[in-house]
Amino acid sequence: MFKINIKSFFSIIISKSIIKLSKLLFKGGTNFPGKVALKLDKKILLTVTKGYNVVFITGTNGKTTTTNLIYSILKNAGKNVITNNTGANLKPGITSCFIEHFSFKNTTDKYAVIEIDEANLKFLTEFVNPKAIVITNLFRDQLDRYGEVYTTLSKIMEGVTKVPDADLILNGDESLLGDLDVPNKKIYYGFDSPINSNNKININADAKFCKKCKHPYKYEFVTYNHLGKFYCEHCGYKRPTLDYYIDNIKDLDPSGSSISINGSDCYLNQPGAYNIYNGLCAYSVAKTLGINNEIIFNSLKSSKSSFGRQESISINGKEVKIILVKNPAGYDEAIKTISLDKRNLDLAVLLNDNYADGRDVSWIWDVDFENLADLKLNKIMVSGIRRYDMAIRLKIAGLKDENFTLSENFDKLLEELKNCNGEIIYVLATYTAMIDFRKFLYSNGFIKKLW
């Protein structure tokens, strides 16, 4: 049995009761119980994380999908594992997750795979010494909150420096993550095989200049945005040696990717280059934790999309795929993934500017919407708080305005979706638009599980 003080005991009991009540009445409530627990005992994480091998996953894009992949691999390996699968990745939500699974029985060999917001890592590592910290990538995102990518890296490193014993599992193709001045063991993953013949980054790409001498990078190849096999001609800084790598890309299709990792073939049941990174990252973490290839590859092959991340649902017999988009890098990759689909398509684009989305929506002008003009698009449905801004951007991109419909609410959007004639409908939505739209679909019976 755990020996805990009275303050921690009541914090856990009260918060567990709130969690049960929230699930019963509101079908959710992931942050409030943690807020209550932290109010009653600001050091509650020291108690509820005991016995866990904790893996933190942070970075701009791919956190949720990567977290789910790692969780599935460990689950399939027979490990006792928990995760914050609702996406509540701030300190209160993570605290709620640990309290929900807390047992007064003293058990060991437990795992916690935790997605964590970039700016919140420092608040968790104050109390938790993780086994590993994963950093997926660094892109411009929510500029009013994070600023540029260098600021985001600084926020993450504030958390890393508190836990020098934690392994760092890093995207080696991310130039900002090479040669980090910390004592932690560093494990790098990335591409050793190009997706295409591109070796020049887009003018709107992030982190284009050498972190050492500020000269522009050169590339043997670019995967997307500023990721790839980079080097600096001026000072010699280059991509670190990769421990885990993609050495062959055999096929890309709208459903997934056939790839080779460190010489072993596998199929990832998630489409797009960015999901190959997510799958490779999950593989790297699993190997670091001692999981064998058979379990890892079977897990990647059978993986299912998490909510709002390539999630497929049916509306009146029509296939609808919801894709979260929140910054130029991710949006461009979502468009490339859609471009793999050669069927007749309908497209819905939802743009919000709530706090969790970022108030500044000027980033949509850095997205290559022009690439949509080459697709077989029937109807283009635009909705969300900033639907007029998005409609103008799409019109400038060359999409036919006679195909546009503007929906001021989800009821109108649902009617438009029901009247689509394409073979599949893609919904590209920013964070709060995706969350609110899924709640709407849940209340109308089109989604069975909200979280």
C-alpha cells in the first residue's frame, strides 16, 4: 500500500469522485478534476506518478497520433500502460489522467505515455522524472502564444534541463534538435530515403537558417517544410547520425504507407509523410523500451486514427474523413495526403480563431491552397468563425467560387454534407472547430464515442 499524507489522500479521493461524476453527467471533464487536485495538493503529481515509467511526447505536430501509436504498441506487448487519450495535454488534464488510474496498491512496472503541450513540459518535469522525452518537430503554431520556433524550443528545453537522466528521442531531420547542449542521452530518428527528388525548401518554410552560424541550410533532400537531410556549407553543422531511420518508401496511398525501417519492411495504417514520421517515432520509442519488431509492426499495421486525425465516419452512407489542421506545415501535408486520393472529392474547410487555435489567422496565407486546384473537387464547403477569411483565401488560390457554399452553423454544414455527390468528403478543421464539430456530430448520432 502507498503511504501518503492526508492532503494527498483527500486530493485523490475528491478528484476521483469528480472524474466519475463528470463522465456520468458531461461525458468528459478532463481538466477540472486535475485543477481541483492541484488546488488541494500542489505536489500531488509526486504521489500519483510513483511506479510509472513515464514517456512524455511533445512538439508541434504529431503528438496525439504518436502517443496513440506508442500506447497501442505497449498495450499489445502486454504492458500495464495508461495514456491521456482525450488530448488533455496541459498540467491539469495530465494530473486528471494519473489520478483516474491511481491505485492505493503499490504496483510497479507500469507505463504512462503522455502527450504534453510544449509550454507545459517544464511544469511536469518539476515533479516527474520521465524515462524518456520525445520531441517530434518544431513549426510555427499559435504565434500569439508561442512566437517563433526558437521560442517554442526554449520552452521545451526549460523542461528538459530539469531531468538530465531522461532519454531524449528526437527527430533528427529537425535542424533545431541537433547538437543540443544537455547531458541527456540523445536518440535520433529520421528519413534516410527521400520521398521525392526535392532538395530545396519552400520560401515559407520554418527554421531555414543554420542554428550555429545563421547561413541558409542546404539539403540532400527535403521531406516536408524544413525537415530533411540538412547541412550547412558555411560552418559544417549537419544532421546527426540516425539511430532509427526510414531506408525505403515502397508505396504511398490514401490509406497508409509501405515502408522499411532499419532494413525491415512494414505497413503503417496511416497515410502521409507526416504519419511516417509519427510511426517511425513510435518505433524508436518502442525499441528504446525493449519491444520486439513483430509486436511493433503488427501494431503499426492495425493502428486506427484517433479523433480528428484522419478519423473516418459515415454520414448518411457517405464516407467523411476529418483531419485536424493547425499550422502551415501540417496543412500543406494534409493537402498532399488528400492529393493521393484520385477519386471525386468534396471538401469542407473549417477555420476558427479561438484561444486554442491562435487568434491570428494570417498563417492561412502561408498554406499552399493552390495545390487544391488540381484535385477533382465537386463542392467546397466553408464554415467556422473565420469562414469569410478562408473563403477569400481559397478564391485567391484559384478554386472555383461557383463551387463554394458558406455555412454559418453546423446544422447548415450538415445539410451540405448530406447533399454531396463525391465519393468521399474531406473535412479540414482547426482545433476548436474540429472539437465542436465532433460534439455536434456526437449529439446527432453520427459519432458513437466522443473521446
